[in-house]
Amino acid sequence: MGSAHQRKTLIFKTIDELCYQYPISHLCKYFEVSRSGYYAWKKLGKPYYKNYDKDLASKILLLFNERKKGYRYITFQLKRKYEITRNPKTVLRYMRILNIKSPIRKKKFFH
């Protein structure tokens, strides 16, 4: 089961899709959320895709497909190959949007 934040985000997305067919105040009352909360969410926009750069995303995907490594390695390679300096957390956010994860290496067994 998801968190309360995820639930509200899902409700707000649903209201956003249905707002052309039904009044927003009725939808908010039906889903038991405040109108001000919906408009605050709409004003902030979808945080996942805020300032989304397709060029950067394609470079991250290219580097990941080259060698399946984590966000720290990809951040280092972006600076080295393309001279792009980004915060590692930004690279991690793009990787989450692109739905890519570095493989977990097997732990070595010691006798």
C-alpha cells in the first residue's frame, strides 16, 4: 500500500484528467480533498518532470547502456565525456524517471 502523499498525487492526477467533464469543486468533494490543495499541486506542477531536459536524459541513458553503473558513475562520466556538471541527486532523479537502476553486485563469500 502506498503512502498518503502518493495517494493524494494519484487523486490530483485523476481530478486533472476529469476536470474537463466535471466541475473541480464536485470532484474534490467526491475524492475528499481540498480545492486549495488541488490548485497548489497544479501550480507546483508535476515535480517528476519539472525542468525535464530530454538531451540530458538521452545522454544519461546512453552512458547507462554503455556500462550499467549507478548514478555516481554516470555523474562522473557526464563531467568527463560531455563536460556537463550536474548534482548527483539530479542524475538519480533522471534515472528514476527513465526507470533505470544499476544492478546489485553479488557479495563475495569468504571462507
